[in-house]
Amino acid sequence: MRTGVRGKGSTLIIEHRLVFVRDEHRARRIPKIWTTICLKNYNRLHIILISCGDDTILMKILHTADWHLGHQLCKHSRKKEHQLFTHWLLDVVENNKINLLIISGDIFDSGFPPNYALAQYYDFLKRLSETCCHHAVIVGGNHDMPSTLNAPRDILKYFQIHVFGGAESNIQKQIIPIMDNNEKIQAIICAVPFLRARELKLNHAGESYSEKDRSLVRAMVDHYNKIANFAHTIIEQKGSNIPLIATGHLFTAGGKISDTERDLYIGQLKHIPVNKLSDFFDYIALGHLHKCQCLREKPPIYYSGSPIPLSFNESSHTQFVLIIDFDENKIANIHKEAVPRFRPLIKIREHIQNIKEKPEIFINVSSGELTPWLEIDIQDEKPQQDEIDSLTVTFENQHVNVLKISCKPSNVQHIDFQAQKLDELNPVDVFQKKCESEGIFGNDYKFLLSTFKDLMLIVESEQHDDEERIT
């Protein structure tokens, strides 16, 4: 845009141009306003000022989820991988000048995480407070115990770190205004954690299992829409074009799951229809599904995915964190920042002889900072134990640790040469395995499984009652 002010014998020219400058931290260009002020005096041009304005981006948010601190894979700790990830993430925050960090649930792998996992979490938050990122919103997932997350939250508020282990009885407490240094609202966050039936005050007495499913879905959608209406009213009162962002830890219709997502609500998967969620939200930051994916583009609904693969099957996916650039309440860009693979996870499905002849071709992966881990799925029908044992030695010579060896030919029942820990299975998995071992199939199996899930729902409700009495 060009404007001019003409005087006697001279003209003042002001010119604004939109230019795109390469971002040194990411392979993309960002918009800047280039301003030139000139004085033209009797055909002579005098340049008074040239300036390149700041980015038009007003707010930068980093969305991540499903850290699962304290996780073990085949009895092996993931502590070193998580340590490298948190160090890497702090660098990403600084390099990209992140204003707000969102962690959408499953910070820990269990409700009672080991002490080292708690130490990793608190150390990360301390170091985050020393970066350019002055705000964080953390919500609980289905793996997290609300009381564990909530224990330090009164202290963390002084560092602008807002934690919600579970839903609040007063929904308006979950609305968090994000303020800049001048006490001006930059964004409003609707901090919605994993929603439990007990917290939604549902009474399932006399309802069938399918009726309980439907009432839970309705209550969850209603929770989101109520909090959206409250937050939207605040924005209208302020008269500002600021982003309204929601968090969540749930299944949505159309989400792609992997083999490690635990059944959230004990029964069949409760798929929340995304078209039922309020359009007031400018972005919805979800957790629970471990693969990074977009559920809806306008307004955007994203799962960030887990930062490390939580199983060998997940190792085929690239892990990401998401960086969202807001210009007022409009999204200027959503960038997927790939997380380095700190430890390669390799899965082999092959006959023993083929593996032993050329083991190196099966571990041709990019090297990480940590020793690769390997799972072998033998395709021979009747492998000998000494042949199986020899595979471990073979790969030790290749500087690879074998975590699990199993035999799973197409025409025989699966044989696992390393028993799973009981805490690696959820209760429904254990019940299903018991039914298989007892030869229970068909309608009898369906009836027993449905009854077992109803019992689990009752047990879960009683556990939350006990937890509320303790807290």
C-alpha cells in the first residue's frame, strides 16, 4: 500500500509492503510488513526510514500429549528416552518463542507413577518456567490420577502453570485467561481433562449398557458446549478477537487408534462426534490417540500423538508436537515438529534361518542416541528353544537388545516366549484371555464380556468415591 502527501515542490511517500522472510528455525516463510518513508524534493528522492515490522503472529502455542512418564516396554524403563525428549522440547520452546504450552493428558503412565517419573515432570516444569514460555495448561488423562496431578497445583499457579487433574464441580473454573505482561488477554483456554462419569454426575441406575454409553456421550458433549458458551460470553464482553482453545482427552469418531490406547470408558469405545462440539472453539487440542492426526480442519481439531512410540507397532509412525501460530483469533499456521527417535524400535517377522543368515539387513535403521530395542516374531511353526536363544546372541553382536521373541505362524495359535507383566494388560484384556483359555466363545462370550464391563463400571465409580473421600 502506498500513500503520499504533496507539498510545495516536495512529496512525502509512505509505502507498506507485505513480504515473506524465511524463518531460521523452520523451513517456511513468515509474513512481515516492510515500511519505507521517502521524501521526494524536486525530482530528488531522500529515503528517511526503512523498517521491517515484527511478525504478524501474536500468539504461539505448542500442543503435546500422552507422555506416559514411567512407562515400561517389556519390563524395560523408558526413563532415558523421556529425559532426552523433555530436553529437546525445551529447546523447541525457546527456538520457536512459544507463549503457551498445552499438555492434553496422560502425563504419567499410571495413577501412582514411580518417583523418578515425578522428578522428571517437576524438573521439566521448573526449567520451562525459565524459558520464554510463561504459561502452561496441563490436563489429566485416563492414565493419570487426578489427586496426583492436582497435589502441587496451588503452587504451580504462581508460575502460570494451570493444572486440572479432573473436571471441576464449577465448570467456569476450567476457563483460563492467558495474560501478557501488560495484563492484556492473549487467549482463553477451556481446560477440559478426561471426563469421568462420576464427575459429570451421571446416575446410571436402571440403564442398560448401551443407554449408559449414550448418556455419557451426551454429557461430555454438553460439558464442552457449556464451557464454550461461558468462554464466548467473556470474549464478547471484552470485545476482543482472541483465540478460544479447548483441551480434551477422549476418543472422537474417525480417530485412528493403535494397539496401546486403553479402552477409555471400560466398555465399548465412546466415540464423541466432532460435529457436535461448539464452533466457538478456534482450536481443540486433544490427547489419548498416539498417532498425530487432524480430525477436523475448520475449526481445527488435532491429536498431537505421543512423543515416543509406546509399542513396537507404533514405531512405524513419526512422532510430532504441534506448533500453532495465531494472528488474533485466526490460525496463521499449524506446524508439525517431528520428534527425534532417541531409541530405534525394530520389529522383525521372519523365519529363523533367514534372520541368522543376514541379521544386519533387518536392523538397517537410522541410529539414535540409545541402543536399539528389538522384537522378533518368528514365522516357523515349531522352533526349537536353542534356535530361539541363539537369536539373542546374534543381535547382541549387532549391538541391539532383544526385548521379546514370539512365534506367530499363520496356522497355529500364538506362542509368546516372554510372558507379559500383568500391569501391561488392562482388566478387559485379562478377562478376554481367560475366556480364550477356557474355550468360551460365541453368545456366551459376548454375554460374559458385557457383564464384566458393567462390573468394571461399578468398580470404577466406587474407586472415585473413595478418592473423593480421601482428598
